Amino acid sequence: MSLEELNDDVSTTYSDLGDELSISLDRETRNELALLSSALGPDESDELVRRAIHMLFQSAVETGNLDFHLRSGYDVTYDEYLSGMTYEEMTGGDQYPAMDDERRYQF
């Protein structure tokens, strides 16, 4: 996979999510959400879900977990995704022809 495929997948998923996202909660998650809602007092419980997504995203970026999964699935990192080009493209490493190792040291 590549950076272009990642961009396509993100765009597709973004449009599939739409403006509303309905989810079903298991008993433990419902209990935790109820406790957080009571303690933090947001206007709507949707706000806590948004905060949770932001926290999960930030944690995945900071720990390198997001880069690991992006590298495994798309062979890119989050920085490459943000810049829109791979490190090889940034450094010009993709502009040189491939080395022919069999003929490399022949005179």
C-alpha cells in the first residue's frame, strides 16, 4: 500500500462517517461514560466521546502506535501523511536509478 491509498481510505472513511455516528455501548462502556458524564458534567455525552477520540489519537501519535500501524498497512508514517510525500520523495532518494548489485564492482 502507499500514501495515495492511505489518502483514499481516509477520505472514504471520513465521508462514510457522515455527520452522525451512532454506536452501541456494552455495559462496561456505558457505566464508564455515565460516571464521566456525572463527574465532568458536559452539556451532552457526545462531547465526552469527542474528547475520548482526541485523547486516543494523541496517545497513538505520541507513543508511535499510529506510525507502527500506518507503516504496517500503508508503508508510510504520520509525518509522511501530513506532508503528502514520503521521506524518499522529500530527500530526493527516489530520483536516482536503482543500483545493479551484480555489476556494481565490475570494471
